[in-house]
Amino acid sequence: MTTNSDWNKNKNKMPARPLAPVRSTSLYTAEQEEAIEEGLLATPTCGYPSSSSSSSSSYIPLHALSQSHSQSHTHMHSPPEPNNSRWSLSPWSLMAAYRLYTSIPSKMRSSAPTLLSSPSSSSSVPFAVSVAAHFFVVSGRRVRIQQLLLAACVVLVFALILLATARPVCHHNSSSCVIIPDDTVETTAMPIHPTVLYYNTHGGCNQNMRGVMRSLGVKVDLFNPKQVAGYGMSASRARYLIESGHVDFVCSRYDIIVIGDTIPHGRALLESLLEKEPMKQCRSKIVVEMTNRFDWDVSDKAAYYNTISALVQLSKTTLKDKLFWVANNNVEKAFLEHKVGVSMPAVRVLRPLGVAPEYPYPLDLPEPNANMFAARQHYSTVYSVLKRKYDIPIAVFPFGHKYGGPKNLLRFKAFIDMPYEYSTMKLYENIAFGIPMIIPTPRFLEELYDTGVHKMLNPYILQNFPVSSDMLPFKHVPEFPAWSAYMDYYAPEFAPYLYYVDSYEQLRNMSSMSATELDFKSVRVEGPLFYAKYREEILGGWLELFRDMGYAYKLNGDGGNTMMPS
């Protein structure tokens, strides 16, 4: 009979500590014996199976044992033999498996699939769970249940992450590869026209491009490249999309593909143009519409810059009739040239049409008030400073929260816009809808940046671009520094419809004015009139681009507009 003194003497030689207090009259715990009675546990015939033991004879039901407990202890006194041939299970591992098994609802246990055949009972589930859930020995080393479960959890987390972030190759039509067709344009007046795909992730850019193409009488389908890649596509992902057939899938269906918003989303299309094998090259004409920094979120910048440099050079020669560059603001061309160190060909600046859908004003936002400013929160403390330190009444919309479009902003006194980008879609939309906007002057923007109140945008980067009078590509407001010409917030054509403030105090004084007093430029009336004419200029630029791609814009006999081959 095993005594407590025998147990204390030999406990350090056990394969693992017991999972519950041991009875004085038994080697096994109460839980183990309960499992034994149910016939659910198996144990080695000795303390450790020898390397010569067969898997068929190493485990038998515990209640069939003829060995005495003292005999089992005799085996445990001897050092364990290394087991290099297979995994082995201890009584404690099987006990943990039994605990796990009994925690499973009976209905699930009865319907559980057969995973492994168990020699210890008619049900294979306990044995399978024990194999998967507890101790195992590999090359003689025993691993605790906590370590195994931790490793299993880590594997599971990584698997879930991979499943959540995995994106299809998208080389055929399927539920996971969606191209949204354009059903808004009548095709009866267009016997010949180019097929156009907008390869873009941004909702505002989609609305603008649909407006442009609708005005030209051309259908444009939409493809969201987030279906195949995240931000900052890597060279390896681009290569995979080329080799797997995604590039061929989209390019074989469209005459023109316009890449919008973040250019790295279209990296596979662009890199295909450098392929030596013609079958791997995109056959469509590609328009790169720069509406954001061209290297947004790219990690392998050196390789990416080499690709862009090669494409810029080839777009002046062999790709002259296939690759075209446009931008919706003044900074993109200068930013790319500065980063890559190349001189780009002519880049048309084709600003947004200023169109926006109308939605009801959300009820969870502050009630619109003509005595209150509106603003939209970003990663900045400037609006908190304005409200708390200067007591300026502002309804601040949370970042990413919809506010129903620019028409709802007309119900406020004005919209305070502390630029977080060198240009934004809402700048053009608000002018087009007649929203009075309050913008910091270039000097005040520098102050906000220097003091750390508003670090969303670094104005000093613009000073790296050509700013001398003979090299500055754009006009600028005489009262502002030359670098301001690269920001559309300070562009001379938009300045008459914007209100500039140079200090906190000036903004606080404006908060005491009525809506009528503040809008002394009559932006609510003049802004929409200006932008209606400006749209014609924007569309004229798109017409010239299509003409360069081989399509001329002509009037048909009914007075409608039709795109025809030139």
C-alpha cells in the first residue's frame, strides 16, 4: 500500500505534478478514479513506455490493470528512457483531457466526429481530446498543458488574423471579386465609346468620377482594390497579382483604367507595364489620378521609387500613349518629383467637380445652430483648445462620422477647417455648396504645428519644392508665402470664397458675429455660382485627356454628347 511518506519521498520523480490532491490510499486522484470508473482513461503499462514498446500494447484501460501500486512505483524509481519514436501520454495528461471532455455539453459529445480510434473506450472523443489538449513528449521532453494550450491559442489567433486579412486573387467574377457596373448612363447615343474602370477605394472619389463620366456620356465601372490588397501594396503582392492573373482579368475588359486615391493600390497594374513578356502587361491605357501622396503607406519605398522613376521616364517615350498622369491638386506633382528625383511630364490638374449626395442630418450629432460653428475632429487637439480655452461654440463631429453632406453645414454659422491634408474633397464640395469656411493663414498653420496643437499636416515640407518666382508652377496670394501655392486651401482661385484667420483671438471675435455679418463675401451665394463655371473648366481638362488617349468629344445630332474615336 502506498503511504503518504512514500508519496512525499518519490513525488519529484513523477512525470508531472498531480492536478488534484492525491488520496492516501491511491496513486490516482478522485477525478481520475471517477474517470476510471466510466472507462474513459487509459494509462501506460509502466511509468514510461520503453522505446521498444508497441503503440498497441502501451495503453490499456486502468480498471483492467493487474499491477499493484507498489509495482508502479518501482518503475517510477528508475530513470525514464528516452522516447524518440512517438508521443506518449501520462495519467495526468489523460486526466486533463477528461476534464476538458466533461466540460463539453453532452449533446456535443454524442455528436462529435470520430477523430482518433481509442483502445481505451468505445468513444474516441476523450482520447482525441487528450492527444490534442495535454502533455506530449517529443524527443524525451515533456511539455505542460499550459504551454501547449498557449501555443494552440497563438496559432489560432494567427489563423484568425490570416483569415480576416486574407484577400482573394480576384482573377474571375465571384462574390469575393466585385466590379460595380455603371447603370446611370444611357448607351443609345454612344455607338462607339471607351470602356472605363475606376480602380479606387475612396467613396468621395467614386462620386466625383461618376459625375465626370456622366457629364461626358461615358459609363465607368467601379472596382475597390481593397478586395485584393491593403494600403501600401508591397512588391511581392504586386508580383503575385500579376502572376495569378488579376492584372489580366481587369485589363482585358477595359480600354481605360483610372487609378484613384492611393496609387500603391494600383501597383500591380503599374508594375505590369515594366514586364518583358507582353502577355503579362496591362493592355489598357492607364490614367494615374493622384489625389493623395503617391507613396501612401508604402514600406518598401526604395523598390517602389525605382518603379515610379522607371514609369515616369517611359511615359515620356515608349509608354507615352499608354500611361497618363493627372492630379486633383497642386502638390502631387512636386511631391513625387521631390521624393523620386525625376522630372515628370505634363500633369493636368483636374480638380473635383464638387458634387456630393444629400443625406438626413444624423440625430446623434449636436443640433444645427446658426450661432455655432461646425468642425470635424481629426487626430488633433486644436478644436478642444478653441472650445475650452477660448470659449468658441463649435459642434465637433467625431472622426469618420457622417454628417449628411455639405447642405447640412449651411445650418451652421460656418465650418472651421484646420487642414489635415494639402487638399481634401470637402474643400471643393463646401465651396460648390456655398459653405462659409474658416481656414488658418499659412503663418497661423505654422504656429499650430510648432506648438503641437495641430500636427496633422507639416507645412514645412512644401518649402522643399521650387518656390522661386521663375520656378513656381502656380500663382499664389501675394500676402502669403510662395510655398502656399502648393496648397489648394491657399490657391488664388479659391481664396475669394474662404475666410482666413491669423490667430485664436481673431477666430474668437468672429464667433461673436452673426452668420450674416461673418459672411461678408457672400460665399453662400457666390460660391455655387463660381463652381458652376469652374466645372466647365474641369470637364474641359478631362476632354483634353480623352483626346490625348485617342478619343475626341463631339456633339451628336440630338445635341447630346458622345465620345468618338478621333
